[in-house]
Amino acid sequence: MSSLDTFARQKLADLDAAALRRTLRPTLRGANGRAWRDGQDLISFSCNDYLGLSNDPRVIAAAQEALATYGAGAGGSRLVTGNHPLLPALEARLARHKGMPAALVFGSGYLANLGITPALVGPRDLILADALSHSCLWAGARVSGAEVVRVRHNDLDDLRALLDRHRGRHRRALILTERVFSMDGDRAPLPALLEIAEAFDAWTLVDDAHGLGVVEAGCRAPLEMGTLSKSLGSYGGYLCAAQSVVDLLTSRARSLVYTTGLPPASAAAALKALEILEAEPARAARPLALARRFTARLGLPEAESAVVPVLVGAAEAALALSAALEARGFLVVAIRPPTVPAGTARLRVAVSAAHTEAQVDALADAVAELHPRR
Ligand SMILES: Cc1ncc(COP(=O)(O)O)c(C=O)c1O
């Protein structure tokens, strides 16, 4: 056995012992929240397709037409030949939708976060990241070489104290947070946070991956990034910002410059989804309303977004609860460390406009029975 093989096997054994090994399970997804795994027909509460648009016939038709007309791939970096006209059209639409001056489309949300932060701050600078920031925000922060300080989750006093202590020693400062936190579903206190940021001349990057199309009202940060892969049902990422910032990142964001442009069909699907999202406000209002129905039925704190955590604690227990729900026809994947902090393994319930009230009630009743709160 090679040392590489020995290494991998030992690591896997460690993961198994802690119930933290992850495996890929083939899953088919369909309309109305349906999913199929291991031959079982399930209702999925684990998709980020919050508006049910990934299977909308209009979105599919837009992607199909772009695919047939323009081909499957972009053929190069956006700075070479991969900047299909659908991409600037999508950027204009995204900027308008978010009420921001300009936008820049990346290959994914992960790539956006990996590229934005290092293009704006470096070794002489300071990053203050909310403790529950998504992995790709941390990845961008680390790559930048800036000093990274962890801020207690949604704690404005901690943010102010850390800025007081560290800001003076650094050239530029960047705050990283999320409009809706991906694993907890709660929201950042943005108006007050932006005031503090301004007082310390710190820039703020808000990750809006789970807000767009679901929780939209409110203030805008100078840097608003997000993804096309959740409520827009497609694939890709974006940043909305001032034109100058977009122009700078077009030259300096390595995850834009040195990677292939988004395929035209993904851009066409996202464009169509944005159009539908704007034309159908009742659809956009549904995920939050259904999530609140779910939390009310279970006596949980009122949902702030389409994401509701059902905290379990131990990884094994979260896996067991997920398996028990799967046996009853619900797909609710267990989320374990390091995606969430140790001891907070959970089921992450993601509600979609495509779910029915009856499906949401049935899941709540199954959770209440299988996981009575102690
Ligand atoms: C908060 C947050 N930011 C960024 C991303 C990455 O987006 P994408 O899936 O487009 O890479 C995700 C998705 O997992 C997310 O939850």
C-alpha cells in the first residue's frame, strides 16, 4: 500500500469514527419539490431552489434555446472569448434588480467569494468575518493574506470592539457577513452594521446567496455578492457594486480572469428566472410564509428566511433523524461539522415556493414525532 493510500484510509477511518464521513448519493430532482434516491420517491426539503425555478418550463426553455443556438460551453475566459452577450445582459438585469450600479458574473458563488476579497484587501489589511460566514468567504479571506479576525455571530458590540482594537493598525478593512445565514436561516443586522462600518471606514461584503428572491427588502452594502444557483435555479455567481469596483475586479479577480466564462445556457436560465421572480411577487413571498408555517407548527422561533435549522447536536443523532425522515418520504439532509460548529449537527430544512402547505405540515408533524424537543 502506498503512503498516499495509507494516509487516505487513516483519514477516512477517523471520519467514520466521528460520524463525519461524507458520501455522494445519486439524486434526481423534479418539479414540486420531488426527488428520487435509491429508487425512493421523496419530498425534498434540502434544495436551495427556493422558488422552484430550476424546473420551471420557461426557465428550461430559455436554457434549451441558448444551448441549441450558442452551444454548450463558453470556450474561454470572459477576458478572451468567453464573454457571451448574455453575460452583460444578465449583469445589467442583476444590477437593476438589486438597485446597484453595476454587476459582474462569476462561474459560481464560491468563485465570486474566492476572487472578490483578495482583489480588494491584502497583507496590510484587516478582515472581520462573522463567525458563521460560509466556507467560501473564509477561503477568499485566507487567500487575501489580510489579518482575519472572527466576529461573534451577529454581535455588533463585538464588531465595534474589534474595529476599535484593530482598525488603526491596518490600511483597509473589510467586513464579511451574510444577509441570510446559510445554515441557521437568521439575518444579519445590516442597517446598524453598515453604520458601524462607515464610522470605521470599513467596507462591507454581504453574501446574499440565500436572500435573493426570498428576503429582498432593506439596505444594500457597497459589495453585494450572490449566486445564480439557489432562488434563480441556474448556476453561476455575481457581485453587485459600484462601476469602478466592477471594473477593478474585471482586471484583478483571479477567479474571473483565469477561469472559463459561464456557459450561455446558465446565463439564459438565470435571466429568465429573474424575469419570473420580478413578475410573480406571490411566488417570491411563498418560501418565507411556508417557513413560518413550519416554525409555528413546531413551536420554533419564527423563521426569518426560507431556511430553518432543526438542531439535533450529535452528528450520529442528526444522521439517524435524517434517515428516519427519509423512511417516511422526506429528504432532509443532516448537516454536520465542519459545515456547522461542533455539537450543533442539525437538519437544515429549506422550504420552497413549490412545496404545498400539506407537505410542510406533514414534515413538521414527522419532525415533532421523531424528534420531540427535550
Ligand atoms: C452563503 C453562501 N455563499 C456562497 C455559496 C456558494 O455559491 P455557489 O453554490 O454558487 O458556489 C453558497 C452555496 O453553497 C452559500 O450558501
